[in-house]
Amino acid sequence: MRERLLLTGNHAAAYGAMLSRAEVISAYPITPQTMIVELLSELTASGRLDAEFITVESEHSAMAACVGASAAGARAYTATSGQGLALMHEMLHWAVGARLPIVLTNVSRAMAPGWSIWSDQSDILSQRDVGWMMVFAETVQEAQDFVLWMYRVSEQVYLPGMVGMDAFILSHTAEPLIVHDQEAADAYLPPFEPIYDLDPAEPRAYGGLVNRDHYFELRYKIYESMERAGSLLREAGEEFGEVLGRRYTPLEGYLLDDAEYVVVSAGAMTSNVRQAVRDLRDRGVKVGLLRVIAFRPFPITEVRSLLGGRRKVAVLDRNMSPGHSGIFAEEVRSALFGQPDAPPVYGYVVGIGGRDVRVETVVDVVDDLTVREEPEMALYVGVKGLPIGPLRRDSQITRLQPLEVQP
Amino acid sequence: MIELRFHGRGGQGAVVASKTLAQAAFLAGRYVQSYPDYGVERRGAPVVAFARIAEPGDDLFVRQDIREPHHLLILDATLLDSANPLVGLRPGGWVVVNTPETPESLGIESTYRVATVDASAIALRHGLGSAAQPVVNTAILGAFVRATGIVTLDDLLDAIEHEVPAKKEENRVAAIEAHDHVELGVPV
């Protein structure tokens, strides 16, 4: 039965796994994700979800269990966060190389040390080059729906998919959503029937040694499948609209048509960008929003066509690649490079470690964007005692003084 | 948009209170959001939670801490001395406090409306929590509903049914008792 409920982002993700009829769930608890697998274990124990719930001693093992389950032909799901995702890293590669359509929800959390449980997308973006599809949810509804959307595409291209959800501002935020009717969800996502699976009646070996004369071709097929996933994400997003009533796209624009300035954002902080764009429009600033929903595969062609010809672009990054820039800014610059109508891209690093990214923070960014003359790789917003600006140059950096030893 | 802030201590149920109130408004057909300012969970440490309730015409919801709430719910009166929970409260806002004292005795400035209820005593009478740590969330909500009228008592009782994990009946009765016995300060 289709229901309108009030749920947190975490519980919505669990509902997404249930509506997807996940058959094997393996997970290790970690704040702020724990509520996802807690609810899934309850749903499994009560029989509402017909799945095996495998408890393990680490996230590395959780992904290993998902790899085994998926290789045996089961639809496998897990959820993690921050250090947990990092510990999974080796097995994340395995899921890609073995071509297993596992789906994972990552509740993005800052990396330790300093020990932090708060919002920061550095954890998921550190997995950028592994070969998982990645989408970023903004709402509780999407935290649920993107699990189905990922499975729909994953099982066509035999690549795993990751749903990114921001810690607390989405994971622990309760808001209304539509929980889809199970039959409608089944119509959208048919049972997983893999081309190959582990079957004792028909033994095969997997994951063996590959010599130099084959490995490149295996990887080439992965690259090809990821390319294909781009158009399939669009198709599956359209189908979602037809079957389940909400259409999803790899990118989403807001007040973009006549915008001279564009703010690029991903994830839950985008809700505040939307409000800021509206407030700035009331002040007469011609600004729009481009939300990146699909990060892998990156929608390069659409980014070019939606950003081409604009006066300036600000990219908000709740993450940082030290020694380079915010990662979304990097991606946007790279997509635009060499285009005749490419706008200058200004990178803004915001909200690291869960610092509140407020509507007024975004307004400050756009005010800075409109007057700043030269684009910068990364401008830091909200560092205590510093105005919005690039990293301090050598001469401005205060050296650490040796500790004075008290007699 | 009505914005609410809850101040409590770990274990009193401030987070559940914000979700329950949001649920009550949601059951009444309104768009809502509830969000805890999540610290590292420690019993007794100050906890803050937020709720937003849409009014007609509201179509965008933001995701940020509420700095200028319309009303406050204070689950532990000692927070008035230490955590300055009144910061940012809009003039005319209600401050609903768990205390045996009268509204006038709290010394809260007269730009605000004050309601007091002995939620700890009510919670204990109904076996909610322990003497050292009564769970006062449903009682304070009963008082809040009476003071502000933002949702009806019936909607609150339905929401308790949805959101409160244990002792549902005791929680319902505690909410009703607080609703009926809250002291509403007289605006100066």
C-alpha cells in the first residue's frame, strides 16, 4: 500500500532496501548510519522483509559478505559511513572487478582524527575512482528512492551503486515521504537474475589471476559499462516517474534559465542553496542552482550545456582534496575545460566537519562571487577569524611557537 | 513557517519530543521537519532539537539549525541558568518550562510568554523514567499544546501512539495531565 509517512533519512534508506526486496543485508553499525541497519534487522526479524541479515565484525567483512551474496545471485545491500566506508575500500574494488550490482548507502561523515561524526562528503568522494556509481540524495524521499534507482541501473550494467546521504541534516532529519506500494516497486525493479552466479551444479571459478594480455580488456568493459550507465540512469529515472510517480535526473536546475551566476551543489545542503537563490533573486541577483545528483558517471555533456555561457560559476564543496581543490569544483572545471563558452569556476569549500551551511552562508558566497575578479581553485568559507578567501600565503601563516616549559 | 527549539538533557527525550510534535502536525495534514542537533550521546549533557511546521504558502524547507525560534520547550529548568536557551527567541514567543515554580518566578523577560508545568512529577507519577531521570517529553508536549494551540491535544495523543516506543498509555495520560495543569503566565 502506498503510504505517506514521517521518517528520518536513515529509516527511509531502510525502506528503500525493503522495497527493493534486498535478499542479503550485511552490515556493521556506525554512527550516523546505525539506524538504517537497525531498522533492517528489525524488518528481517519480524519477517516483513524476507532477507538474510548477516552480522559481521567489520565493514570490510560486511562488503565481503555482500560480494559473496551477490556472486551467488542475491540482491545484496549494506550501509556505512566515514571510517567504515574507508575500511571497506579494498572490498569496494572487489565488487567492481567482480561486476556485482551491490547497493550501498553511505551516510557521509567527516574523517577522523579529529574524531567527528558530523556531515562532510570527504568519505564518499575518497571512493571516487573505484568504479561505483554514485548519486547524492537531498531529501528523505530520495534517500529511499535512490536505492531502487541504483539497483535498477546496477543490475543492467553489473556495476555497484552508492547512495550518498549527508549525516544528520538528512540522516536524522524526519520529514514526510511517500513509501511506495510494494507491487509498484516490484514493477519498477524486477527480481535480480544474473547472467552468471555461483552454482554448485555448474561450477566456475571467479576472481582468478589475470595476465597482462587480459586485464586491460576486463577494465575496458568496466569503463564502457560506466559510460552506458549514464544513459541508463536517465532512462531509469524517467521510468521511476512513470511507475512510481517521481522523475529523477542526473542533474537538476532551479531558476537556471536566465541565470548569469550559477551555484553548483550536491546533497542535502542544496535545500539551503535553493532558498538562498530565491532570496537573492528577490534582491535582483540573476542566480540559479545546478544540483549534481549523479556524480559517477559524471554528466559531463549536460554540465557543459547547462553551465556554458554563464557569467560565473560557484561550486560548493563540503569536502576537500588537500593540495588541489574541492572535488566537485575539480569535476566541473574538468568538464568545462576547452569549451569555447566555458565560464570561470570559483571553488568554495564550506561546512567541513558539519559546520552549519546556512542560507546566509550561501548568500555570502554569491555576494563574494559577484565581486571577486579572479577565479580561485578553492576559497574557504567560515574558517574562524578569516574572511572568505584562498589559503593564506607563506608570509601570512603564523608559525607554531615552541611550547614554553614551566619550571 | 513555525520554528521550534527544544532544550533538554541526554535521556529526557528531547529528540523524541521534537519528532512527536512534528508527527502531531503531520497527522493534522501539515508539512513538517524534525531534526536533532546531535552531540555525542551522553546522559545529562545538554541536548538541542528542532522542529519546523509549515504554514500555508511555505514551499521550501531549509536544513540548518534554528537560531530564531518562535517558541521554546525547556525540558530541564537548570538549563535556564547555564545554557542560555532563550537566545534568538522571537518576541511574543512561548517558553514552556518543566519546573514546579510559577511562570512569574522564573524571571524571564516580559517580551516572552512563559508556561510552567511540573513535568518531572507528572512523568514519575506515571512511571516514566526514574526519580534521577524522569522522561518528561510527552508531559512537556501536553503543556506546549495547551499554551500555543499549534496542534490539538488529540493530534498529540495520536502522535504519541506513533512515536513513543514504550508505555504508550502512560505517556498519553502524562500529556493530558500536563495539558490540564500547565500554568500559563499572564502577559505583562
